[in-house]
Amino acid sequence: MKHDALAAWLRLSLTPGVGCEAAHRLLQSAGSAEAVWAQDPADWTAVVGHALASALRDAPPDWDATLARHQQWLSSSPEHHWLSWADADYPADLLNTPDPPLMLWVQGQRAALSHPFRLAIVGSRNPTPQGQSHARDFAQALGQAGVCVVSGLALGVDGAAHEGALLAQAPTLAVVGTGLDRVYPRRHTDLARRIAAGGGALVSEYPLGTPPLPHHFPRRNRIISGLSEAVLVVQAAMQSGSLITAKQALEQGRDVMAIPGSIHEPQSKGCHALIRQGAKLVESARDVLEDLRGTPAQSDWLAAPIGADEPEDVVLNAMGFEALTLDHLQARCAWPTEALQAHLLTLELDGRVARVLGGRYQRIERA
């Protein structure tokens, strides 16, 4: 039963029951993934027990076709890669977590996985306009400061974070819960293409053909946090995948940061809970950079006066961070109706204010 490196690792990863612990035992016993398959099955039984040894004897369904499919995918583009624990450039931060994937499939720039400054930005799939703006603007600002943004390609905060990094012409990593031969959600097909072409990469532990099954996404979150030095939660409800990512980050020894929001927004309650539990309260990109290991542009950012390029605006100050009706806002700033409406339109066009449900206006704060 002879296998080359790709076949050896792929079959090991596809064998039911072979997780991190069993793989460690097998590799320690045999010396390499290829050597595992050269062993006598009796050796497997001694290392991992009868049930798992029996599973190792049976090749995965359609094994020859599966292997050929992955070989063809890898040879079809210089941007298609695979990594295993045996590779020197398997990300060390991820490898040192409790449950690193045996294999990673990568589309794009393999070197992006080893970028020296990686930060996860995660949050709600249904953010408020302000939350969407926070994700994009923080990612853009941090990208300009030399940070590689890691997220999950989901709708909402994830997609906005990737977009912000691309605006900064910075690499961004999208960790997905499917095989790399498909994009989920489909509306992010172009975004996925731009990530891979823009110096970043799409990353998955799942083999080609894997559909977007619900239980894949909580598991992929451990890779998002494992690839990152810290995790920034932009908006999250109390029952949220982002809180799973934050919990996994803490278990992996990562820093967790959160952006506060209105007490009336369900999407902010998860962030407030994290802050009460000790997460760092973040109000600007500078707050994030203070806790990251000296990024290239960190000294310049921290030396610059905060808000120096933002002129004072009476209406924005009156609005604060609540979603207000025109009447409520007019009562606060005492402007004539026509003048207030004209100024709100200017703020909308400038990307400083958004209209939300109920005919209200909400401030969009820049990072």
C-alpha cells in the first residue's frame, strides 16, 4: 500500500475517526504519513486500537477518483496549494493550537498564511449600517498599517472586512467551510476571486466537493482564530458564531477585542458581554495596533493625533451613536427642517450617515 505525500495525507485526513490525537500517534509510530501506509495493519491496531485500524484498512469511497480530482486541481493553477503538518510553511501559530487541521487547501498566495501580522475581524451576518462600516473601515485602516485581515467570507461583517483590506491593497485570508471548488455564499464569488488575486488566499481544511454543511462553520472558526494573533469582534448577537470564534481564541491564548455599540441593538449585546468578560474595548484602529506586535506602520499611527482629519460636525455630535428620527434629531440640534435635511443628505453622500428602518438616521463612524 504505497502512497506519495499527497495521497498519504489526503487518505489519512479522509479516514473516519482520524483526528488530531490519532494522527499524532500514527505519525509518531511510523515517522511520516507515507510510512503509515507502509506499515502492517497490526501496527495500526497497536497504536490506535482495533476499530480505527479497521477504518484505515478501507480506502475512502471513490478513492482513486478523489485523489485524481485533487491532483488535477493542484496542477490546474500555480495558485492552488496544499499544506500538511509536515510542511515547514504550515502556519506555526495554527499548528500550535489544540486541534490543527491535518491538511490545508489554499487558493491564492501561500505566503499570506505566514504574514507576520494577522488579525481576525468577525461579526454578525446581519450588521447594522454602522457595523458594516466599522468592519470595512477598520480593515482598511489596519491593512494600511501592515496587518493581514483574517475572516470567514460570510455575509455581513466578514465580507465587509475583506473588502476593507482589498481597498487598502493589503492581503486578506478567507477561511471557508466548503471545498475550494465552490464559493459560499455564491454572491461572494467575485470577492473570493479578488482575495486570491490580491495577494491573499482562500483557505479550507475541507477537500474538494465539500458542500456548505452547517456544522462546518463553527469548526472553521477555530482556524480563523488559530491563524490570527488576536480577534476583533465588530458586532455579535448573544447567540452568534462570532462568540464561538472569540471563545476558541481565548482557549488558544489569543487576545479578544470588541467594538461597543448601542444598548438598543441586539447585534451589540454579544460585544458588550465580551467586554464585561475582559475583552478589550476598541474605539479606533489605533486601539487595535497598540496590542499587536509592532506592525510596520504602528509607530506612525500611534504618533498621529486621533481624529485630526475629521472636522467637528454639530449634527453628528447631536446624533451620537443612536438611530434617530428627523424630529428627534431636530429637537437635539435645533436646526430648521430644510437645513437639517440638506445637511443629512450631504452626510449620507459622504458616507457618514445611513438611513435605517423606521425612517431614522444613524451615524457611521470611521475607524
